[in-house]
Amino acid sequence: MPADPAMKILVVDDMSTMRRIVKNILKQLGFTNVEEAENGQEGLTKLNGGGFGFVVSDWNMPVMTGIEMLRAIRANEAIKAIPVLMITAEAQQENLIEAVKAGVSNYIVKPFTAETLQEKINKIFP
Amino acid sequence: MAEANGHLYAELGELARYLDTTLRKLDEAGAPIATMSGQLPQAASHLEGLTKLTEEGTHEVMRLTEELQDSHAVVVGLLHKAAAALGKGENSPCIACLLRESQQLVAQDDKQLIGSRQRLAGTLTQVADTLTKGQSGSCVACALSQSIHSLSQDDKRLIEIMTALSFQDLVAQRVKKLTTIIHDVERKLLELVVVFGLKHEGATPEIKTDATDMLKQLNASNSTAMKQNLVDDILGKFGFN
């Protein structure tokens, strides 16, 4: 099912610049209902509040990393179905495999382009 | 037995001399180690400051880019409105008015993004003039379409600028790793200082190295650097306009 432009999206990254970049690209792609979180813990709290249809997350973050948050999402019945896209500088093969095993919906390596993000969103929401 | 004792004393003497030399060398190394362990926290702090500087600069570029994107969205909306009005055969002055409004917005953007914006503003002015003179037709619609296409191309460039700014995140991550390494080295050096009782007395002359000078320069740039308005104030007092 194609992505609903009104879908609520959560962008999780400890760097304010990256959150702003992802938010900006999502806006250009037509998604304006975007919220932010600075780490996995804050992300989980927001997700448990309900209403989110998609998560874009970094890997390396203080308090709770992206991969820990991903595992927590997949272990929670109420939010386990939310697609999670990881955008990370962790470009090692073992990182990708770890993320796939944890249930990631897709994976982008930094630096990335808007086209890559659009392509991945199209793959997650065909 | 006496021969064995003599051999043992010789060995012990050798060991004592070795220990004495080692202790003297450690003592010599004490001052540089103590100095280095004192400089490392400052170096780490400057690296953290670097992250903050690049973060602030990146946000400023983002702010300007977002302003241009918002302005583009308004211009494209106006152009679409003009094109639709043209299609319905509405009066030319009304359309010309919409186009002039678009041209003004694009001209404002020129202050920030020169080049294609100037060509676009020129095209829009020509179209508006043509309409005012009452000459309408397919050439006007074509020019409008070109203008919208030009804006769309610029929007792609603006998104590229935004995504290129992700360099800041990568730089910050590496700086963070370097800072962690520096803190680790600092901790190990301090352990050495404590374990071997290396002292760096206040009276001990500071060991001058390139690192010492550079740290001084970095500290000065943080604590004594003047803002341009202060420079201008001082220059003004000396008669500079």
C-alpha cells in the first residue's frame, strides 16, 4: 500500500542537523506530519503514545541505540508492525546483518541522497 | 661459596644500577607526561567546540535553504494559478499581477541565490509585460511552464544542498570517537603519574612544544576573540569609518 502523506512519522537521531535533514526531505516528498526524538528511549516513549506509521532512525545514539530501540519495537505487540528504516554511518556488513535479524524494514548508509530515501520509502510502502 | 656470593653481589649491583637508571628516566619523563595529561582535557574540549561550531554553521545554511524552499513553494503556487487563469481566458492584467508578485519573490531570493534566479525573474517580467500589453497566447503559457520547470530544478538542487549537509553528522561522530580516545589516553597518563609518583610542581618550567603553542592559540581564540561589532567600535575610536 503506498505511503499515506498524512502518516505520522518519527525521526530518531541524536544529531539535530540529521533530524532536520530527514524532516526536510520527508516534507519535500509530501510527508508533513513528522515528529522527532533524540534517542531510542525517547523514541519508544513517543511510539507507545500511538499513532505512528513509520520510523526513521539512526543507529549510534546515547541512552538507547537505534538497534536496541528496533528490538524493543519488534518485541512490543502494540507497535511491532511499524516499519523502521535505519539511516546510519554504520556501514559494516555485520551491522546490516544485525539490523536485518532485529527486523529492520530497510537500511540506508550515510551520506545519502533524497532519491535513496524516496526509493526506500517506496519499497517499504509499495 | 665466596665465588657464588661475589657473583650474586655483582648481579644485585647490576640490578640496582638498572633500577636507578630507570627511575631517573621516569623522573625525566615525569614533567612531559604531567604536562601532556594537563593538555589533553583542553584538546578534547576544543574538539567538542569544533562539533558545536559546525553544527551551528550547518543549521544556518539549513535555515536559508528552507527559506528558499518555502519561497519557491509560494512562487510555484502563484505561477500555477496564473497558468490556470490563462487557460480559462481570464483577463491579462490579473494574470500579470500574479506574475509580478512571483517575480518579486524570486528577486528577493536573488539576494541569497544568484544565477538561475536572475534568469527566471527576467522571464517572469517579460511574460508579465507581454500580458499587460494585451498579447496573450501559447508563448505565455510556454514561458510559464519553463519558469515552473526552472523552479523545480532549483528545488532539486536545494534538496541536494540539504543532504550534503549530512557531512556535519559524520564529522561529529568522528570527533566524538577522537574525544573518547583522548579521554582514554588522558586517564592512562594520569594512572602513570599516580603509580610512579611523577610530580609536576607549580615551579617546574612549562615544557614548550608545538602543542603548547597551538593550545594557547586555541584558548585565545575562544576566550579573547572579538566579535566584529567590537572590532568596528574600536576601529571607530581610531577614526576608521
